[in-house]
Amino acid sequence: MKTKNFKKTFIFFTILTLLFIAIIYLMSIQIHNHYKQEFLQQQQNMIGEILEKYPEFEEELITILLKEQKSNNRGKQFFETYGIDLESYENVGFIFSLKYDMIEKIFILFLGIVILFGYLFYQYFKKEQKEIQQITNYLNHILSGDYSLEIREYDEGEISTLKNDIYKIIMLLREQDAYSKNEKKHLESVLSDISHQLKTPLTSMYVINDILENDEIDTIKKKEMLHKNKNQLERIEWLVSSLLKLSRLDSGVVIMKPQKINVRKLLNQALEPMQIPIELKSQSIEIIGDENLCIEVDASWTVEAFVNLIKNAYEHTPSQGNIKIVYEANPIYVEFQIEDSGEGIEKEDLPHIFERFYKGVSSNKDSIGIGLNMASTIIQKQNGIITVKSTRNKGTIFTIRFYKNVI
């Protein structure tokens, strides 16, 4: 039985009992008044008849009426002489006593029922208090970080519903706690990787700085050292910038804002920062696809993803190598393929190529291992997928699909 229903039942029963007693009491008063009036009327009729026939007995009759009739045998004989049955008048006394006996019994019955319900209510309240204390102890365990206890119940009732709701919340907290711990471990791992990645260029810069402090170093050597120092600074700048972008993507701060943009324009923007490095390596790049095709994506972040993919192709393709970008659309998705004629990826590296800070066997010594991870993250956040196929010394093909919102 639910707590609210129990209380309502108890209050309803109490009111119903009180109404029942009130009705019985009013009925007893009506019965009492009825028989009283009947008794008085009979008494008046009787006295009137006696006085009409025997007026000389008026003084004696008054004397009799002023005394208790039942205790005065002479008076009783007097009434019996004139054929008056006193039993009918004794019934009136019985009705009077019946009224009070009935009220007394009903009151006792009502009192017993109230006591019974009070006892049951107390026991139920005591049980509720015990369950509430159990919930309090359980929550104290949760606050101390102990999620091992279980509070689920399969009974009906408000307390059971509360326990199950608390259990659901605790399950969410447990999952969040586990997720938080995993994130903490991941953060520690990321910070360790960042520290390692920064350590290498910083060490080189310290060495270069020591060399530059030597007054005997010639101008040509000094310029060479300054150029190396600049490269290391650019590497650190790129690393910090990339990590900041990744942290924004991971934290959910970034909200992709799709807009319709021409695919060829999108690719030209991604190629722009890579044009000079590609020309310096005498690499050829080819773009194949409908020049009028448009796509709905977040332009700036999608350009960032393609910059990293093209940069990866450039770094792993030798001089005079080829890079080809092919794109096409169908009713379901727009597909891109970025293919290079480079050294390829080792078979054992393929399953891990999109993992953050992962460096394969054939990776460049200056590789940090976040470019492909960033590209993959950006693509996935826009309802897209990215896959890779590669054969050692025969090149690599990255396939990107942006799915359309098909209803």
C-alpha cells in the first residue's frame, strides 16, 4: 500500500466512523423524544380519565405521582386496580437505557478501530523511517565514493520508486565517475606525450642557443643555426595550435556550422598552404571532379581536416611523386579519395593510423602523430567516416564520405 493511499484511507475511515456515530446519536435522540412524548401523552390520558371518574382521588393521585412508581406497591396496586399496564412505560425506560448503551458500544468499537489503525499507521511509519534511514546511509556511502552497494527494489510504493530513481541516478554517477577516471588517465597520457613532443624541439633549441653564444662562430654557421631554430619554433607553434584545436573538439566546445560550399573551392583553400612545399619537392597534384558540385559542411574545420590529409600525403610522397584528389556525389553521400604514390603504410600500423600520437614504423622523425587524428575527429563530427588502404611502396588512399541528411 502506498503512503498517500494509506493516509487517505485512514482519514476517510475516521470521518466515516464519526458520521456513523453522529447518525446513530441523532436517531437515538429522535427515538427518545418519540417515546417520551408517547409516554407523557399516555400518562396525561390516564390521569385525565381517573380524575373524570373519581375526582375524590385527586390528592391521593398527586401523592402517588410524586413518588417512584416501581418502589411503591400501593401505587402499583392502584394502577392495576384501574387496568393500567405499567410494562408499556417500563419499555420506555428500556429505550432510554438502550440509547446510552448503544452509544457506549459504538464509541468503544470506534476507539478500538482507531487504536488499531493508529498502530498500523505507526508500524508503517516506522518501516518508512527505517527505509529512509537506509537510503540516507546509502547516499553517505555514495558521497564517500563507494558505488558497490545496490538499492534497487521491485516492490510497489513511493519509497520503492524513490529507491529505483536514486539507483538510476547512481548508475549515471558511476558511469560518469568511470568516464572521469578514464579521462584523467587519458589526460595524463596526453600530457606525457605533449611533454615528450615538446622536449625534442626544446632540446634542439637549447643546443642551438649554446652554439650561437660562441663568439667564434662564423656568419654562415650562425644563419644556419638561426634557420634551424626557426624551424623548431614553427614546429612548437604548430604543435600547440593543433593541441588547442583538438582540446576544443574533445571538450565539445566546437559546434559544427554546416554551410553550402563549392567542393573545388574547399579543396583549393586546403591546398593553399601546401602549394609551395609541394612545388619545392616537384610533386604533381591533380584534382578530378565536378567543378560545380557543392557540399554542406563546416568550411573552416573541413579545410583543417583536408590540410592535414594533404600534408600527410606530401610528407610520405617522394620528390616528383604524384598526389591525386578525386571526388564525386551520389544520393547518399559525397566521397573524396586522396591518393599518393608514396612509401605506403605498414600493415601492422593501419589499425592504429588514426590514433592520437601514434607514430608508425615508416613515420617521419619529425612526425608528432596528431594530424590524422584531428582529420578523423573533424570528419566524424560532421556525420562522416574516413578509411585508409595502403600497400607498402605502392602508395596510400584515404577515402572520406560525408553523408547527406536523407529523410
